[in-house]
Amino acid sequence: MRRRSLLIGAASVTALSACRERRGRVWTAQVPPAPLPHQPAPLATAPPPEALPLGDGRTPTFTPAAYAEHVAALEQRLASLGVGVLSMRVEDPFVVAGDDAPDALAVRSRVVRWASDMLEKGFFDRRPGRILDVFLFRSAASYERGVRLLTGDGPWTPFGFYSSEHGGLFMNISTGGGTLVHEIVHPYVEADFEGAPAWLNEGLGSLFEQSGERGGEIVGYTNWRLRGLQAAIVKGKVPSFRTLCSMSHRKFYDGDPDVNYGQSRYLMYYLQETGLLRSFYKSARAAKKKDATGYATLVATLGKPDMAEFQKRWTEYVLSLRFDG
Ligand SMILES: [Zn+2]
């Protein structure tokens, strides 16, 4: 099957942490820095969204009347906040709103449709329990302005974020569709795996920020986080998996997020490539009360190896990976 990639601006330089957990349950992509002048321009967002398949036979989560009511309330809110008129369309369970013309928004929205369908198929039994907005702003300036008007605060990442508090995803879509897929993971995890540990939530989100299809399933590909993780491995700065799994949200996001995101992502990548990721996710979800960190489930999924030995093998595996973006 032809490989499709969803790429974020793939500057392969040391990651800059722009991730915060603020105002309650808010997750952001930990984002790559802007490319340095001597670097090649970031890759444009592939896929051509019009090439993405749409899900069929989907049972809508909410009724047409609920969507109509939601859209009317959103239009009123946008007007009263001075955001102006946005194009809108329903991509269940989301309302996608953007400052592009309706036909351009329809093309961009296909990433939302594709990611939702593929993630539901592969991982999630529950959809978000309320209609969430996906704001797709077409430029850095309109993103900055829109976020400020809609949330009362400026964005802390130039790419995009999910805010549970504000009921939506806020994206600077000119930077590509990868962050959008990453952020779509979060409301699904919120609905499907309440209380998921940070490493699992961000590992899964960041795995799919560069993704495509293999055998009809969504798969993550190597991406820009690899180089930073490989450097951290060489410097001996990567913690044990027990330590990673047991990190509180605060420690995960505020400690050394570059390493934490990278380690989580490439543990998920390893599980994916060994055919264990889906069963791991479902087992961890089922065991969340007795194994809140997911560590015991991870060990069991791996076949109860000596975890120090496993980490050595995983380290060698990660050092053997390549990303040419
Ligand atoms: Zn995230």
C-alpha cells in the first residue's frame, strides 16, 4: 500500500519544549523549533489531504439537531468575541471551523476525518462525550489572534494545542497536519482512558504526529524527535522505563520534556513495530485502576523480560533508527 505521511515541519534539530500543562487538562504538542537559516525549508504538510480516504458507514455520535445547536451557539460566540465569520463543517465528533473558504476547509478537514476514523479503528472504544471544536487558522497571525480572543490568552506554542477547558483544538494549520493528528489523540484518550499516565498519552499523540497507513491501520513513522532522543541516549540522560512511567504530569511536562516525549514516542514506536502496541494500549486501559502508571502492563506486554536488559535492547534499536526528514 502506498505510504502516506503526515508531516509536521520537520526541522531535525534539538527539540524545543513548548509544552505546558496549564489551566487544568491541557495538552500540547511538544513542538520542533523553527528551522535555523542554514537548514533546508521544513517539509510541507503531506499528505495531499484530498488523497485521504473517508470513513464510511460511520454512526454519528451526536444528532443533526445537536450539531445545528452547537454551530449556532459557536457562530454567536465568534461574533460576540470579534473573531468574525469562520467556515464550518461537521466531522463527527468535531465541528471544524476555519478562516479558509469552505472548499479549502473541506480539504483540510479530511485530516480530521482520517485521523478520527483510523484512531477509532485501532485504539479507542469511546469517542469524546461532547462536541469539540477544531479551529484551523490558516496563518500564524490569525492563529495568534483567534486563540487570544477565544481563550483570553495567547498561544504558548506556534503549532497548536488541545484545551479541554475550552472544548477545542486550536491549530495553526499553516505549519502542517502532523500536530493536528497529535492533538486529536488527546480528546480521544481523555474519553477512552480517563487518568491515562502522561507518558502514554503523549507517547501515543507524538507517535501519530508523523503517520500514515500500513495494512489499513494507522502507523507512526520515525520523525524529528529521533535525533534528540539519540543524543540523550549517548549522554546517558534517558531514565529507566519505570521512572518514565511513574512520572506525574508535572514531572513529565516540566522535568525534561524533550527526553520524556522522545522516550515515550519511541517506546510506542517499538511496541508498534513489534506488533504489541494495540494490545498494550487495551491492556493498560483495562488495568488502569490497579496499574495507574502502566508500567506493570508494559512489562507483562513485553513478556516480563529483565527490564534493564530490555532497555539495553531498546536503546540499541533506537540508535539504529534513521530519520531523513
Ligand atoms: Zn500532546
